[in-house]
Amino acid sequence: MDPALLVNYATKTVLSSGGIDPNVAVRLDGRVYRRIDATTRTERWAETENFMCSKEASNLVDKGLVVPFAQVACTFDGMRHYETATIPCVSTPNQWTGLQFTDILACIIRLNMELEWTKSRFRATDCHTNNATFLHTQAVYFDLGSFSHVNHDYVLDHIRLSLEQYGWDVDLCPLGASLSEVESNVVRYGYGRTVTEDDWDTYDTSELPQCAGDIGAGDPEVAQLAYWVRQCRPSSILDVGANKGRMARVFARNGTHVTTIDTSERAVDACYTTAERLSLPITCLYGKVQDMNLGQHCDMVVASSVTHHLIRSGVSFADQAKLWNDLARRFLLVEFISPDDPTLSGWAPINDYNQSAFLSSLESAWRIVTQAPNGKHRTWYFMARR
């Protein structure tokens, strides 16, 4: 047993669980592991490790349907853990757009089709969407413990359950249908559905890049932030309020892992599809950052034009500071927008919304490295942990 893992295991964060399934995912010291509980390797879990070492599992990994796990198991907390070394962030269905959910379901269906075509006795029988995630923009399955040699009927049952939990019509997966029929139904519906309009769908009016050379071209604000990022070389960035990924693309272009969060489904989809097309290491999440259980720290948090919106949503400066403390390991890039900014001119006055209160909320944990104006009423602060 690795002594360091034993000592630090108290810092683990449970990321997901399939109900009574003992094989939960945990994050420990910045790494993601899938736990295999030795005490419950019975019934459908009896051959979990045999499958993990099989050519069938390797084939699914090679086809990009299953996330690569570390070949050598590590044991701590009395259980075996397999590292999912390449996943920067484990996301769950409540953090996906409909387009992303479609791609996840298609991945689950295709990996079972692959096993069916090769006449394998295994299936991803516990194949609900809580056991899948994204490797940046690639939908992948990450619970090898769910592959079983029994109960093949569970496959369609769990697809129907996932559809129901996400709020989609379970008849997309008719009883007795073939997997190929279900895939066709899900993809056709998912790609053709109507997306709810949001006020922030058109916030970023810039053209989406068609090639890597177009990323960040002629954008002085992004150029300033990119300069600061190059100075501190974070291994990972959380871009809060990323919208279509204007800044995230610049950060990711040089290989930095970026996780984005935004409340506009259309904007998240634009970021997601663009990152996929340009092969950028960006993981896109949908929703409010204050509602997310990310189970992770990033080296840096970038918060662009969100402070005043969080205040309006009832998240005080103190609560925002706690949020950044929880999410940022080393650096914080945060923008403050003055009450005099035209954006805020039509708002009712916000109590205690001023630059002094903003900076005071951060000073105990963060020191200002430098700052730069962003127009007349906006200021970017580059901060580091005290």
C-alpha cells in the first residue's frame, strides 16, 4: 500500500455512485479513481477484474468508448482503486445539455453494440448515464465495474431509466427494440430537439473560430488574461461564465485543461462543438457554478463578468469568496464591474455592492499580484493564494 495514499485518503471526494453499487468514483489529491470493493465481488461483480484485464475492455478503450484506466491497481482504504488518469472533471447528467446527453447515451449504446457484435458474454448492464462522463468533449463510459456477464436485459432497462431521469420520452427506447434502433431514435431526437432560449445565448457576438489560427485573434482582453496565464502556467483552469468559450479556447490552445461553466445551453453547446471540432482540451458544464458539486480543485479560476450576477442571485461577496477558495488551488482571475457601468445602470441598487466590499471579501485568502482596467468601469484582478 502506498503510504502517501493511506495518509491522504481522508481528503477524498466521492464523485458519483450507482445507488447500491459499491464501485463509486472518488477524487483524491487531484486524481480520479474508480473503487472496486473487494467485499462485494459477488454475483454480477464477481468477474469485474477479469473483464478489466480482458481484450474486450482494451477494445472499448481503443475505440474511445471507455476511458483508459491505470493498468496497475492501487490499494488504499482496504479496497482496490483504478486510476482514470486522463479525466480532468467527472460530470453528471444535471451538468449536461441535451446535446451532451445525446452523445453520452449514444456512447453507452455503441459500446454495448460493440460487445454484441464481437459475441462477448459481457455487457455494460448497469449502464445508466451516472456511470458515464466526458473526457473533454469525448463521451466515455468510466465504470468498468458495471460490465457484467449476467443480466443482459438490464441494458435497455437502464437506458429507459436514464431517459426518464433526464426528462425524455422512454419510448425512444421501446421494449424489445434492437440497440441500433434505440441509437437511431436517441440521436434523431437529441440532435433535433428545440433548445430553450436564454438571455445569454447571444452574449458573445464574436464569430466562432474555424481553425486554431482564428482563436483569440484581435481580442485585447483575452490577450491580457492569456499573458497572465502564461506567467503562472496553471495545469488546469475553471472558466466561470465561459459562454461560448471565447477565453477558454485561448487557454486550451496551448494544452491547458479547461473546464467551463455557463447557464446558457446554446452557449455551452457552441463551446462544446467548437472544442470538439478543434480538438481542444475543454470540458463543458451546463448550469450555475454555485449549484455544482465539482469534486475538484483547479489550479486557477477565471471569473469573467459574473460577480454582479452572482450578487443578484443572492450569492454575497463572502459566499463568492468561499466558492473561489473551494475551487481554486493557486490562482484567481476575477473581474469586478463598477456600479457605474452601463450594464448595471438599469438595475435597482444593490446593497453593499462596491469595490471595497469586493476586495475585502477576498483579502484573507488572496493577495493581488497585479490588476488591469478593462474599459472605464471594469477591472481585472490577478490574485494568488496567500
